[in-house]
Amino acid sequence: MDDKRSAPTCYLAEIFEPRRAAAGQSAEVARIRRAAERLSLAGISVRYVRSLYITEEETALHVLEAEEQAAVEQALQEAGLEADRIGPVIEMADEGGAGLRWQLRQPRGDGSTGVASAVR
């Protein structure tokens, strides 16, 4: 039996964090990065990529790469966090290199898929 692994996918984890100071964000990112590294050493494919914090919305967006969403959930759990939502994202850049655009595909109750975007 051969071991065929799926290609890693980027996932966006959204966490609402009211009244969280910017300093707390740095510590949170460090916890996520360490948790992902520990899981990778244990054979679970997950890698921390980057984070964004939307100050006006008190929301942190963490991007991790993994073969399965469950690995992202486990990394966040080991970092002491629980995401409000997690979904696969597609990284896009325009030809001029003006920035990266992330799209979160979110299933809706009616069977359709909504898309939320963030620009970096």
C-alpha cells in the first residue's frame, strides 16, 4: 500500500477577540507557530504561514497550510485557541504585485458558497 498524501491547502482561521491588545496578538502567533511545529515533528502536516489582525473588528485571521482542516483545528487547540470559522483559501496576486488577496469559501445553509476576501 503506497502512502499518497494530498497536496497541502491553505486554511484561514478567523477568531473574534474583543479587547485584545496588539501585544497579545504577538504571543498568540508565537503559540500557533510552536503548536504547528510540534505537530509537524509528530508527523501531522501543518505549517503556520501568517496572521492579520483587523483592529476595528477585533478579529484575528491566521493562515496555516495543512493537508486537512483537522490539523489546523488541532494546532489552534494546542495553542489554546478556538476559531469562529475555518475554511480553505486561495492565494491570488495581481500581475503588478500590488498585493495578495485571500478568499475564504464559506458554505451557506442553502447549499451555495459565499466568499469573504481580505487584501494584504
